[in-house]
Amino acid sequence: MEDSILVKDRYFKTFISAEQIALRVQELGEQISMEMKGREPLFLVVLNGAFVFAADLLRSVTTPCHVSFIRFSSYDGMESTGRLTQVLGLTEKIEGRSVVIVEDIIDSGLTMQALTEQLQAMRPADLRICTLLAKPGNLQAELDIDYCAFRIPNDFIVGYGLDYDGYGRELKDIYVVE
Ligand code: IMP
Ligand code: MG
């Protein structure tokens, strides 16, 4: 098939184009800028998946801000392993600050729940969640998602920073498994 691509050992097809992503990410950046104006928000980017999204989002933010990167992994291949680990790499002081978590995708929401619990304990003035994608049909946690670019069905996706077993992060568009 023509618009089908092979990533590792599975075929994927285009789901959200680079153009659609760019428009929506720009919109989100503008909204966050308006709502966070004068608060010097700290964007905490969850590696590895959110690095592409964060690079575009940050360049559409028009108010002074800070950015830092953390790591928090719970995924192997196509299914959640349910393994939740500690936040790694958090060197910034969170207390009293306006923090925006930047994540690639919220699936079960368990990763984000564990992360927000750990961050809330550090007493930020304000803690918000910004995710590129959310799969509401799979949500198993009580989460307030403040900013979400796209809500999608429960299918496995890849591209624009998201991977399938380490492959596919370099793809410009977002693809869904066939
Ligand atoms: P959760 O804890 O189930 O919400 O899992 C969140 C993490 O799983 C995300 O940060 C991603 O790294 C990964 N993930 C969930 N769904 C997908 C997907 O469709 N493609 C690639 N990674 C995914
Ligand atoms: Mg992730």
C-alpha cells in the first residue's frame, strides 16, 4: 500500500499530518502564553517522547519561561508494562512556581498520575498538564488535562517523537498501526 510505512516489524498509516500538528501546536502555545503571562512558567518536558512536541511548543510560546527535562519510563513495545519509576533528572526548584508538564501521550494516565503526585509534594504554586495526545478511552486515573492537542482512539501510534520499541521518533507525521 502506498501510504503505508514499515516501522520495525509493523505497518503504520498516516493519521495526523505534520501540517495539522503544526497548526494545533501553535494554537496551544498561544493559549498557554495567554494564560501564563507574567508567571514565568517552568516547562517540564518528559523525555524521550515529548522532545519533538516540546521543541515546537516552546517556539510558539511568547511569554518569558523556563524549560527543563525529566525522564519517567513505563513502556516497553506496544503495551504498558505498568512499571512506574521515580522521576529522574529534576534539578529545578519547583516550590512556588508555575509548572507545566509537557508529555507526548496520556494513555492509561498512570504515568502522569504518579508524576503529578511526586511533583505536587514539592509544592508548586500551580501544576498543569500539557499533552500532545490523549486516549480518553483508556484512562484509568483521575486526571485534569489542562492542554491537549489531540484526543485519539485507543490505537497504537508512532512518529513526531513517539516510538514503537525505539523506532519511528524521527517521522514528521503521526502514524497509526494498521
Ligand atoms: P500511560 O502511563 O499508560 O499513560 O503511558 C504513557 C506513556 O506510554 C507515554 O508517555 C508513552 O511513552 C507511552 N505510550 C502510550 N501510548 C503510546 C502509543 O500509542 N505510542 C507510543 N507510545 C505510547
Ligand atoms: Mg512518554
